[in-house]
Amino acid sequence: MEPEKYRELFLQLEAEVRKVIVGHADVIRKVLVAFFAGGHVLLEGVPGLGKTLLIKSLSRALGLSFKRVQFTPDLMPSDIIGTQVLAESDGRREFQFKKGPIFAQVILADEINRATPKTQSAVLEAMEEKQVTVFGESYPLDSPFMVLATQNPIELEGTYPLPEAQLDRFFFKLLVSPPSPRDLGEILQRTTGAGLREASRVFAHDGAAAVAQMQQLLRQVIIAPPLEDYVVRLVHATQPAAGKGNTIAAVHEYLRFGSSPRGAQAIILGAKGNALVEGRVHVSYEDIETVIYPALRHRLILNFQAEAENINADQILATLVKKVPRD
Amino acid sequence: MPEKLGSPERIAGRLAGRLKRHLWWDTLLVLFPPLFAVTSLGFLPYGAAWRPGVAWIGVGALLAASAFLIGLWRARGAAASVRQAARLIDRKVAGQERFVTLATMDPSACPPFLTARLRDEAAGLAPRLKLERDFPYRIKPSFFQSLILSLSMILLFLLLPQIAPVLTSERPGGELMRSAEQLARIPGFSELARKLEALAARLQEPALTDAARRALVREMLAQLARQRAAEQQPGGAGGELLDQAGDALRRLAQGLERGEERGGESGQGEGKEGRGEAGGLANRELAGKEPGPGEKQQPEKKRPETGPGKGEGEGKDKSREMKGAGKEQGGGTGGRNLGEEIPTGKSAERFLKPGEQVEKGMKGARFVTVQLPEQEAAREGGDSARGQGRQIRPKTAVSNVPLRRPDNPEAAAEKQPLPLEYRGLIR
């Protein structure tokens, strides 16, 4: 696929989603970048901001299969993955595997932090390996496969915060902010009127194949060795245990753990995706600095002092971008 | 006509070469002024006199070799690489890392169609760039710093022979002060030491004219000569110190004579006759002779006439100096501040010897000077000379009333410490 074609399809998809979703342009773009980079996205925001609608619109525009799972404390892993059921055919009774909702191309794991850790971890293998194993038998998932999870940051009672290992499997963590007054007016006009808008399919047929081509092109985008070194320095700088090699005070002061190598992978793939959307076939420093926040903010584990002083990961990342030299 | 720069990779390579040449120029410019300075100093007459020509050639060669090595080291260590040059181009043409990517990427690891597209994009930006215009050679501040330092070095070298004597010369009276301090440690010379200190202090007054200085020195020389004559044991410690003080005074007089001669060559209104007379007086005293009866007690009023012929404008200054000299003769403390504390009325014309009767007696006297015990007087004189200007009261009681015997019931209860120099007398 040519870079121009990629950009055209991407912008079409973006436009279709924006027909339904008002505002959140940055969130929509980054969700699409993560999708074509083959990653999963965690959306964090209060209820009613259009997270679910965004994901539904995206799957409709892509023309891919979509399933939604509402995570609750009594949700069991088999409710997501599927289970063996006793079935009778031709007079014989046998166990048959009944696929769960995970067997779709776009999964919406709504309020993922309400489910128990056991259920949350059931999604782990699916997210990383793109397959599930039931009673010793592995079942591959459809391609492309993407999990879009949402969580509510204000409710803590009755929730199970995602463990770091599971957080690390999300490509991006995006913060969905409340709409501006202007956007809110637009939302009211669209949703309280007679006709409701819906996203149209961008891919006429075999959307999965087109998506695969786009994902392949994204990985071919050129990145210069100095820029790769810059990403390495950035990720290394998040490690408080780096000792003398790390001279950034904020890291020592507020971080318990830094980013894993998955963070660096996410930055580079995200930067490549961003470069293609910007009409380039190579990564620039601007691409890296655009994607470093969603790629690393959930991978930095803050310590008690940071929480006491109301310091968040984005502030530390801003310091890193400022302090780590490009050359 | 736009400059043909070639492919983006070639542009980066050309810029790297250009920046390397800039670095060479920087190095040369920084090192040229010191080299020039050293060479120039080598050819200066007294510079060459200090060191033989071969040594200068050796130093020059060593410096040139050092300069070459420094240049080489800088060129290797600080020269811009192709990658850095590409980064500079990106900044200049807003290339968004296109040139850096092309300069550093491995073409075999990238899809050819993407590489070709990237190269086309970079080539499209190349016309914005003109190496001579965008990366001109500018003289760095380090050159100007080097130039200023080198010129300062040359100037210092040229001025050093002239300013060295000024820097090393001692303040007038410094040697005299040291002699006075040494004399003060010996019993019997404290009075003379005090006078020497007072003289040294007065000589440092900037308002004092050379003529007045010479007059003061001449008087002190005469006093020293009398004291030396009165010294019973020639060659003793006191005698040596007197000789030292005399030498110091003579050197001081010679210095004043030289200054007088220099001033006389260029100044106006200095009479040859006067200078000759003063010179004659100084020479007699420098020879260690007693002044003649007529010169011994020269009336102070007439001294300005016998001094070097100064202009009339200096009359007031001279009369003031003569007053100071009068105090010296009258046995005053001689310190400047002490002099200010004493009433400035007319002093006694002369001091009476014990038992001497004159017609007028002390009628004309307006004040008397109280002589304090030696140590206290010396301290007071010294402090005044240093200009502290505060009243110093003796810590011990001063009285001529004899103490009662220890077995007398009215004897004083307190015990006074006996000065060390008197212990030999009471035995």
C-alpha cells in the first residue's frame, strides 16, 4: 500500500468517527494509530463522555466484528473467553467449545476495573498472544484484533485496579476529558434531534485485508538511528534504579518503577503511525513527543510522595522530554 | 542562479567538510595572536638580550608545533560529523529530520520505495539551502579574547621595565621607621627613636614639599651626628643602630636631591643658586660633618630663602612646614594629630636652661609640652603618627613625689611593677 493511500483511508476513518463523536479529535486519532499499530487502548474517563460510542463507531467504520463486554464483579472468565458445553449431535453427546465475546475483532471491555483480577487476567492471553486456551486447547482469535477498555477514574469502591502487568499490555492509555461548552452544544444538537448520525463503512469489502496492509506499511516507516537512540534514552530515563546514569531529579523523587521495553516499542510504533498520518514516511522528533504521553503514562508507577503532592505521570514525562537531550 | 548541491547525503557531507574547515580557521585564529606576540617579543631589543636567538627560534618552533597539535586535536574531537551537519540542515530548512534520516539510515533495511520518496522530499527542500549564505564563517569571540590577551602581554612586556622601579620602590621614610623601631628597644635611645618616627610620619605627608622634607632630614642628620658623637662606646649596639639610621637618612636625602634635580630640569622658577646652596648643605651633612655655628641654628623664618628656589605660591606651605620644624626643635611630640590637639598659638621662643634667667622669661609662652614617661610617650607618639588621633592616658600614675618606704605606715598598699631597665639600679 502506498503512503498516500494509507493517509487517505485513515483520514476517512477519522472523519466517519467524527461524524458521531463530537470533539475528542486527539483521542480518535490516537485510537486509530494504536489500532493500525496492532495495539490495545485503555480509555479513562468519567461515564457519559462517549467512550463506548466512539468504539462502536470505529468498529462500524472499519466494518469489523464488534463485541461489548460489561465488566462486573460477578463476571467469570468463561463469560468472556467461552466454555465447553455438552451438545448432542447424531445421537452422540460431546463437549463443544462455545466461543465467548472475545472472539470478535474489536472488543469493548467496558469498566474493566470492575471485574475481579481473575476475570481481568483472562483477557491477558488474548491481548498479548491473540489466542485463548480452554481445557488445554488453543483457539486463535480473528485478525485484526483490538481490545478497547474503559475505566472510571473517580469510583474506587468495588473496583479492582488493573495490575501493572495488565496495564503494560495496553499500547496507549488515553484520557477522555469532558467536552467544551461548544462541543457540548454540538452533542445536544446531534443527539436530541430527529435523526441520529451513524458512521459509514470505509472499507467496501474485506476490511480486514486492507487493515492488514495498513498495519504492514506502518511498520515499514523509516526511523533514523539517532531517533531510536532518543527513544532508548527517554525510556531509560524513566528508571529510578538506573543510578548515576539517570540525572533527572523528578524520576528519583516521584517514581517507583519506570517503563518496560514495551513502552519503547509503543513509542516507536505510535510515532511511525503518526508520521504516516502527517504525510511522512519517516519518523521525526515531533512524532515521538506526540506519542510519548499515551505510550508511557500508564507504565510509570508513581510512589506515595507523587500521589501526596498530586504529581501525575504526564508531568514527569514533560520533564523527561525537556531534560533528555535529542543528540 | 541556484547553487547545485547534489543529493541530500552529498549536501550533508559538504556541510560537514565546510564546518571542519571553519574549525581549522578558528584554531588558527586563536593561536595566531600568541604566536605573533611571542615572535614580536623575541625581536624586541631587550627581549633578544634576555634570550639568545636560537632559544627564541626553539620557543617559536615549539609553539607552532603545539598549535598544530591542538588544531589537529580540535579537528578530530570537535569537528561536525555528517550526522551533525544533517541535523543543522534540517534545522535550517525545517526538514523534520529528513536529512538526518537519510544521512544515518541503512538503505538496505528500508523499503526502496519509501527511501526514494524520502530522498525526493529532501531534494525538494535542498533549494532552500545555500551553504555560503546559511553557514558563513564567523570569527568567534575566542579570537578576540586571544588577541586582547596577546596585545596585553606585549604591552606588559614593553611597560614592565618602566613600571618595575615604581612598583618596587619603598615609601619614603619606611626604612627610617624601621630604624626608629630598633632604636626604641634600646634604653637611652627612645627619645631619638620617637623623633625618628615622627620624622618618618611627617615625610609621608603628601602636602609636604621637597624643600621642607630636606630641611627635616637635615635637622635629623645633625641630631644623629650629635648623638653619635656623644655615644661613649663606638661600635656598640646603639652605635650600629645610629649608623643604620644615619645611612637611612642619607639615602633619603640623596633621593630627595635626585628628585630636586629632576624637578629643577623641567620646573620653572627654581633658582640655580638656591639649589646649589641646598646641595652644599646636604653634602656637608652627608659627609657626617657637624654643621657650622652659623648654620646650626638657622632662624626658621629664613629657611625658605635658603631652600630651593620655589615660586611664591608655596610661601604658605613653607611657613606651615617651618612651624612643624619648630615644634620638633622644641621637644614636642611631633606627631601630626598630637600637633593638632596642641593650641596653635605662638610657641615659646626658646627653652630656658635650669637656673637661667632672662628678661622676658616665659612671658610669651602660650603652652608647655608635658613629657610623659618614656614608654607612654613613645606609644603616644607612634599612635599619633599612625593617625589614630585619640587621647592616650598613661595607665600608671605619673608623679615626682617619692614613695614612702615599705616599713612606713603610710606606705602605699598597692605594689607597682618595676620596669626591667631599672632593676639593675636597685640592688
